[in-house]
Amino acid sequence: MQKYHNIVILTGAGISAESGLATFRSSDGLWNNHPVEKVATIEAFEQNPAYVHDFYNELKPLVFQARPNAAHLALARLQKEYPAPVSIITQNVDTLHEKAGSEHVLHIHGQIDQAVCLNCGRVMQASGDVDTETSCPHCGIAGMMKPNIVFFGENLLCMDEVDSLLRRCDLFVSIGTSGVVFPAAGFVQTAKYAGAETYEFNLEPTSNNFYFDRHIMGKAGTTIPAFVEKLLTNREN
């Protein structure tokens, strides 16, 4: 492995599965008991905001009790010890990267612990419940707070910064993401065209395998710490 000058890491649901968050999609999990079109679309929120708020209020404590696993901790170590920028882009709304010690994580799908005011556009921390009576602490208007989650029908967050990072990186790493949901599925293509070396870490190969130089299969909690160790061992080469 060579020494890299700009590393970009994309993480998806697979990296948080070993922290227990995959259970939300199990047959009896919270997510599977609520149809996507009723809790994760902008139309659903406009039609029944109370129902959507209730779902995310119920989801919060389940997410908050999760703890970072070995993969999160390894990436935090890489950010601290590697002698070049290491940027993390995540599709996850949990904050396990931050709990592990990572900094400046780009949450392109938003964060479960935040709410955004539809009146003034300001984002606030919202670890507790938010409902249709909650007032914005900035503009004072009540009933305009929305979970800071990117619903279907909304644009992803931080995309200008993401595009800039992808075009400047010389190593792109995808961890635990399906590779079928765009635009995130196209990140590897952008990085590859910019000249980056590309790695995929997953339980099985994705349909994006044409753009990845290397595929490492297995649980992220095992494969990522080993990969980070190799990067750090070769950092001075």
C-alpha cells in the first residue's frame, strides 16, 4: 500500500449493523412495522407530521443506546494518526462515528439527534422528543420543526463538499453500503475518474464492482481494523 494524500471513506448501514442497529429492519423491528411511505417521505410529513414525529421519537432512544464497534473506532484512529486528511461521508443518521471520536463527519442523510425549522431553515440539536407543538429556538415559530432526516423527495446534504472531496481524493473506501441507491452509489465512479484507488468492504460484492479495484468481504468490525493497521504501518513509505 502506498502513502495517500487525501482519503475519503463512505459508510452505510453495514458498518452500524454490528452495533445492533440492523435489528430495526428485522421482521419485528421498528422500521418494518412502519411503511416507508408513511414515515420517510416529504409527502407523509406534510400530510401527518404527528405520526412521523412519533416514529422518530420512538427511534431515538434505540439509536442512542447503540455503541461504536471496532470499525467505527478504527476509522477514528485513522483520522487521528494518518499524516493526511481522512474524510468520512456517512449515509447513516446515527452518530456512532462521533461517539467513536471521529470529527467532521458529513451526514448526507441527516442526523437523528437534530431537527430543522421549515420556517427559518436553522438546525438545532434535538436529542429529546420533537412534535407539532415544538417551537423553533431561533425564530420562535411553533409547529414547523422537522426531523433533520433526508426524506425521499428531498436533496441530500453537504453535496458540494462531498463532490469536492471525491474529486481530490486518491483513496476511496466504501464500507457497508449496498451500492444501488443514487447518488451515493455513484461516488466511487467520481473518485475513480479522478484517479483514486478504490476499495469496497462489504459482506458480499455489490453491483458497483466494476469501479472498485479491490473487494474485501467480511464483517466491518474485523476487516476495517486490519485495513487501518496496514494503512498506518505504511504511512511513512
